[in-house]
Amino acid sequence: MTTDPTNPIALTAEQLDTFHRDGVLALPSRFSPDEVAGLVAALDELMADDVPENIREKTSGVVRSSFDLHRRHPLYARLVNDPRFVIPAHQILGDDPVYAMQVKVNAKEAFTGEQWQWHYDFATHHREDGLKEPIALNMHIFLDEVTEFNGPLMFVRGSHLDGPPPTELDTTTTSYPLWTVGPSVVGPLAERGGLVCPKGPAGTMLIFGDAVVHGSPPNMSPWSRRIFSLIVNPVSNRQTTFRRPAYIHDRDFTPLVARDEPLLASV
Ligand code: SIN
Ligand code: MN
């Protein structure tokens, strides 16, 4: 896999340092307005489906997360092999092949989007899927502008640095059971590292690590906050238990390969 540092898609040494230090990195303007419009149009169709892949909010019944998008639409199938994901992933993880382990949008619709409690993804990936190491990467694209009003993600900067913190299973707060991190753990980590809340226009990309603590408040605003999320994981760290459905954790471990043609080329 190419990791040519002269490639404009490649992360700079400073960006790599920020990722390793903070556990999260924001990359403005990575996807164009046309690309975002194409992804949103496809998503509107997919979210209208009455299928288990569309998980609904506990209170309103509105779609909270739509899973398995790469198996449900050709544009999302192309997206997972986008060089803007694959090249930075290999810069961070080395040359080991990676697979698309989870492909979804978290919708957090206007007025109805509910919170995500403090958590880190490896707690679920380890306990539910048997991943051994906290090295998977969560790569986001904002499909709407993300502001302080519409339920942005917050990260506890550097909360991954001492290894995965203690967790507890929450099955009651939202529609989706989650291994969460309690106040007595979040408090000191946040005092030490501070919080970071990346915001920006649609097309902004985020990359964050599997053990960095994050969460997000409800969306009380009149503006939706849809975020695409691709989790990539080295094939060498693939799942060893199969408790969750394949649409939540893909069982196809075929390595991702950076595509040459533009995302919107022939869909
Ligand atoms: C997540 O942590 O997986 C989702 C958080 C969010 O979409 O706000
Ligand atoms: Mn998460």
C-alpha cells in the first residue's frame, strides 16, 4: 500500500503527531459539496427502508443509525476504498491490510437526535467482537455542518494514552446497548487532557482511535447532524467472537485498496 508522503491525501508529520497525542484528528474540506450531496441522496433512500440495519431512536422512532451502507448502495461500496481513508489508515497502522469492519451513518436528526454517553469503541469491539488490540480507526465524514448546536462529538483529549479505561454496560439510556465510561473515570481524564469538540462544514473528516473516550449531547436544534463513519481494522486484529450481526461488524475481511477513480466517477 502506498504511503507516499508527497501525496496530498497523506497526513503530514504534524497531523500524525496530533493524532497520536490527542487520539483524534480533524481534516477540513476533505470531501467536496458534490460528493457530500451524492452521499446524502443515497442515504435518504437507505434510511427510508424498514430493515434491521436502520436502528431507531428509543423515544421518537426516527432512524438513529443506518448500518451496512457499503452492502446496500454502490456509492458507499466505492467510498470504503477511498484513498482519503485508506492512505491515512496505513500511515497510522503500517502496511498490514485493513478491512471495513463497520460502515454506518449516525443521523442525530433535528430536534430528536439523542445523546451518546461517554464511551470508547474498543470496549464494545473487545467484549462483543473479541478484538485483541485497541488499534481500529474510526473515520468520519460530516454530511451536515457540525456546530455547537446540533449534537457534536466531544473527545477527552489523550484519554487513550494510559490504555483503555474501566467501563460499565448501559442498556437503558438509548436504543443501543453501550459499554460506557462513568463520571469518576471521565472526570480526572478530562481534567488532565481537556475536551476537544471538532466542528466544521459538511465534508470535514475526523479520524479517532479505538480507545479515546468520546460522546455527544442530544440535538435540540432545528438542524440535522448526519455523520458517516467507517471503522477500519487490521485483518490481523479481526474479530474472534461473533455475537453481533454481520451488518454491525462485517465478516468479510477482504483488504481495502485505495481506488484510483474519483468517488462520483461511474455510480
Ligand atoms: C459513536 O460514538 O459511535 C457515535 C457518536 C455520535 O454519532 O455522536
Ligand atoms: Mn463511539
